[in-house]
Amino acid sequence: MRDRPRFDPATPSSKIGRMLANVSLPPLAECLRIAMRGLRAFAWIVAINTGIAAVLAFGIKPDDTFWHDLVYSQAIGLSMWLLIDIPRHLLWGNGPPSRRVLPWIVVAAVLIGVPFGQWVARRILCTGDQPWRADSLRMSFIIAMLAALGATYFYWSRGKLATLQRQAALDALEREEAEKQVVRAQLMALQAQIEPHFLFNALAHVDVLVARDPAGARRLLQHLIGFLRTSLAHARAEQCTLEQEFALLRAYLDIQALRFGARLRFSLALDDTIAGLVVPPMLIQPLVENAVVHGIEPSREGGTIALSARREGDRLRLEVRDTGIGFGRDAAPGKGSGMGLTHVRERLARLFDADARLTIAETMPHGVTVTVELPLAHDAAGADASGAAVPQWRCRFSRPAVAPALAPRAPAGT
């Protein structure tokens, strides 16, 4: 005797079982949203039907009771609503209905909904199968047609509004993507402006050192390799922490210090509490390059470059201070015209609107101080080693879509 086959829903072996296994229900939030939208539409229809019943009972047909007209109005109105809304939802969803098809659905809803609603109302009021009066039936059709036209306009305008909102959202996404492309293009242009001149000088200095100081040439090449590795990581990523930005600047200044010797001294000060703060990449390097090219290089005595980053309240303060020639003398010829500062200003305006600030001041007795202030916001507090609450600070970008996103990446070498 053969065993009777048994169906195990956990292992769907039949065609029906496989079909059921592939069925996915919408998430709970989506179900609740659809239910709330249906309840709002139902409430609007009930309110409109109540208004029609009030007009009939107290204006057009004062001989009828309000309860009588309310039952008829709700039965006819809800029947028509279902006959219009169900096909509309099946055919067009939340989009605007077709102007050619929807009127025919409305006419069918009136022709079917009025007699069906009359029949339902008579059953509720227990009036039996009384013959319809011609004036009552004609008035019901007129009121139903007016209500249907109003409902048609309501649904069409709501669908049209939803379409316009979706189109506006798509346009906003396209604009945000275009802005991100502009930011990337500006960053690439800035790198293309900085690196050729810098690499030419560095390689020319390597050529000089190879003959008279091979060990120095080797050190310079090692620093140059570290700088290029870090710079390449910056070019491939849309985000950068302050620690990574300072690593790039240290590699850059190490190379320049080997070029200028005792004429260039530098220091970097970065608070550990903000080392992981995400900032736009290549934001500080144009300022440091300006300090070297326009401040230190034209000066016979050279000078010092001090780079610092610290938090002051809800602001991040980045400062590049040099003791070069300052504003009193012209920079060396052929060294650019400060386009790096223009790029920095444009990027700050694009990412932070008017919340960021770049200021340039003369350092006494000589030199220049460039300060960049960025707005900060803090998330839920974390905890330090002792368990004390520590707020997690981040840059407050005015346009998150074009802001650098924090994503895992390999640490940049130096």
C-alpha cells in the first residue's frame, strides 16, 4: 500500500507551493499608508454625501426626513465611489486617470450605482419594493451626476498633483546629481591645476639631488610616492576625514621642506576629538599651496607654515598661517593668480551656502593667515574611555546630496 503524499509548506514542491513561496507582501508601513489614504477618501465621500442629504432634506425636498435622505445619499454615493475608485486604482494606481476612459467609467458608475444604491437604501429603511417615483429617480440621477463630476475632478486633480510631485522629485534628484558632477569636476580641475606645477618642481629637484645628494633624492622620492598615493585615494573618494586631509598635507609639506631646506618650517596641530570629522577633500591644500608659492618661496629668509584645526562651539576652525612676504610684496612671477582660493570659495558656497566663511588677514610683522570656518552639528552622544558622554560632531552641509558621504575606504599611506 502506497503512502499518501503529504504537503509540507516549508518545502514547497508543488507548483502552487512554489508560487506561494514567491509571493511577497508589501511592508507594513506601505500597507498602513494605503489604508490611511483609503480612509481619508472614504471620509471625504461620507462628508459629501452628508452635505447632499442636508441639501435634500432642508432645501429641495423638505417633506422627507433627514435620516431618509441620509441613507439614500450614503448608499448611492458610496456605491458610485466604489464603482469609480476600484477601476481607477486598478488601471492607473496613484497616477492621473485618462481623460478619455474616466468619463465612461463615471457614466457606468452612475447608471449602476444609482439603482443599486436605491435598492440598498430601501433594504436598510425596510420600505420594501415600492415603485420609484419619476421625479425622485430623476432627482437622484441629477444629484448623482453632479456628485460624480465633482468626484471625477477630485480624483483627476489628485492624480495630476501626484504626477507633478513625482516629476518635481525626479527633477530635484537630477539637479542634485548634476551638482555632484559639478563638485567632482571642480575637484578634478583643482587637482589638475595643483599637481602638474608641483610635480614638475619636485621632479626637477630630484634631478638636482641625484648628482650631489643621492640619499636626499631617495628621501624626496619616498615622500613623493607617499603624496601621490594619498592624493590618488582623495581623487577616487567623495569623502575625506580631517586626519586623512592632514596626512596629505604633511606629505606635501615634507616634499616642499626637502626642496626649500631650512627656508621652510611647518607644524600641524589636529585635535584628536575631531580627527575623524568628514570634510570636503582637497579643501585645505590650495590654501597651503598658496602659502608656499606666494608666501615662502618669494622670501629669501623663507618662513613657517602653521596648520591647525580645532572646534570652537558649533564651528570648525581651519587655519593656515604663514610668515612669508605677506601682502607687502608681489609673489614670484608665473606662480598663478590665486585660483585655488576661488575654487575653495565656490565649493564652500555650494556645500554650505552662507554658513561657511573664508577670511584672509595679514600676519604681523609679515605673513598671511587664511581661516576657514565650517558649521557643525552633533548627533547622539557617544562615550569615551571613562564612560562620559561625548557628542558626535559632524559638518552641517546645507545640501546633503552633494555632501561627501562617509564610506569605508583604505587608509591613505604617507
